[in-house]
Amino acid sequence: MTNKMVERVTNSFESQSMMKTLGARIHKVEKGKVIIEAPILPSSLQQQGYGHAGLTFSIGDSAAGYSALTMLPEDHEVMTAEIKINLLAPADGEMLQAEGCVVKSGKRLVVVTSEIYALKDGQTKLIAIMQGTMIPFPLNP
């Protein structure tokens, strides 16, 4: 992975106000893989005290989208066309970690996945899986 690609992903990520609101940060960028972490803040809990599914979905979608971006030419951007989530367990912990990966990168579609883990007391637990499709598009058509 080039420093230029890491900078591209990081700059794009830092321009997302939603990620700032959630306290999310990029943990790792590799070709075809991006890991995003977010604390489970008091402002992102659901009624039983677990991390809200919206937090899980948001960082999973961003991790998947940025993993797709690592596969595209510099003059392209990416947008989610569709993505689904399977919630496997409550988001119980101090932090969530979403690992987005590219399954297949094509000219018109990029198929992606995300696995989202809850981190608690030094342990990790898979709490959700996502699969989706990203659409690449040129920045200056």
C-alpha cells in the first residue's frame, strides 16, 4: 500500500462529519482492507445500554467503502449502492472495530464485506457481518 493511498483514504475519512460525531478513527489501511474503530459512547447507546445498531452499521459501511476505494484509480470515488447487515450479538464493550474487505473489484461494481467486532476487557466478539456493493465513479466525468 502506498503512502499516497493511505493519505487519500485518511483525508476522505476525515471529511466525514458522521465519523467525527461517532468518534471513529481509521486503524489500518491496506490494499483491499480498511479497519475503522469507534468507541461505544454514552451518546451512541440503545435502550438496553448496548451500542446502537446505527453505530455498527455506520462504521461497517465506511470500512467496506474505504476498502473498495483502495482498489480504484486515483481519479475515482466510490459510493454504496446497497449493503446488508446481520446483527449477531449485542454491541457490548468499550469499542467497536469494523474490518472492511474487498471480495471482488470490477469496473462497474465492487463487492465488499465488513465484520464488526465488540472489544471488551481485552476480548473481541464478532457482533455483525455485512455484505454490499459499491459503485465506482470518476471524479471528473
